[in-house]
Amino acid sequence: MKLTVVIPTYNEAANLRAITAALLALPIPDLDILIVDDDSPDGTGALADEMSRALAPRFRVLHRPAKSGLGTAYIQGFLLALQNGAEYVAQMDADFSHSPNYLAPFLAQSEQYDVIVGSRYVRGGKLDERWSFGRYLLSWWANSVYVRLILGLQVHDATAGFKLWRRAALEKINLAQVRSNGYIFQVEMAYLSEQHGLRILEYPIYFEDRRIGQSKMSMRVKWEAASRVWEIRSRYGRMRNRSAYVTQQFPATK
């Protein structure tokens, strides 16, 4: 059961060693890590090269010449993971907002489902207590109301960046057709998962605010992502073919 964890990075040097140690300490023997770095000014790429020499073959890095967007980073990472024989591919952030401890429970569900979504907005999901009520309300409304209403999705956390994919699921989606970049990439992947009839499980997680560094999710980025939901609707239409979508209540432990 080969699992590749794809982590896009931009200025994550302060988090890279810690997230790598946490992942490699998991009771998942055939786990490897693929860092996709967009020429981070803080030296993340150089640090990743150093770690790759020490941790090969369980740690690899893909360098990109400039900051080119989250969507293309994930697509290139997914394709390289599949090329290298991954049976499962996880996507997550480097900043511990997505706890590595969820990966083993995700894998335990992967025989029944094609996509496991680490969800903040199903029963049992929790957000960091430091979030203001206004921030929570905006995020909840965008995911659980706005996107679902416009696109007809069933998933409650359409912008979730923490997922586990079966190899066959990514191959069925056909990554060459994905056009979105930036954070709207997550919405397009959610749409295509349902359109292709994938078996989707939303698994409630505790979403922690990043421990070190600054968030890339500015208000401008959020409003741009919201406007691009209409581009997805224009491209594909509103959802008609339903996936085998399931929400189950699991404890959202940290």
C-alpha cells in the first residue's frame, strides 16, 4: 500500500522538518513525501534538497521556477506520484493545519471510498478556537451554502485541502482536464469527483490555525476564489450526476 503525501510549499522552511518528522513517524511503513516548491525566497527548496539527500527514497522534492499557483503544484505532484507507483495520494499543507495523525484513519476507510475529505463542516468537524466568529461564518457560508447552491455539490467542505485519493480516482478524473489554479482548484476537484461518480467520504477533522508563518489566504484571494465558482458552473454546468457521497460521524481529535 504505497502512499505518497504531496505537499506544495512556498516559504515553509520553518515547518518543513517538523511536518516531515511527524509524517515519517506514522505507523504507515510505505509512506513517502513529495514536496512541490515554488522557488521559496526563505530557502524552503534548498532545505528540501538537503532533506532529500538524507531521507531518500522516502523524501523527494520537485522544484518549480516561480510561484505558479496551488492547482498546478498539486497536479504536477499528483502526476509524479502516480508515475512513481503510488497506490494512494494524500494532499495536505505543511503548516499543521492538517494533522498527519488523520492519515491512518483515512487509509482505514480507503477500501470503501475513492476520496476521503478531511472536512471542517460536517458533524464532528471543528475549527481552531482562535478563529473569530466572522471568519468562521464567512468560511462556513462559502463552503456549505454558496458553493453547494451554485454548483449543486453534496460535499460540505468544497475548499478542503486535506484529502486522500485512490490512484484509480485520480486516473478517472483525468487531471489534464483540470483548469483551475489557486484555491479554486479544490472546488473544481470536488466537482469532478462527484461528476465522475466517485465514492466520497467526508471525515470530520479538527482544523488548527497554522503554527508558524503567515497564511496565504488573504481577503483578496478569498473573493477571487468565490468569483471563480461561476467559471466552474459555466464550464461544466450545475451538478446532475450524483456521486456515492457519504458523511459519517467520527471523533474530530487533534
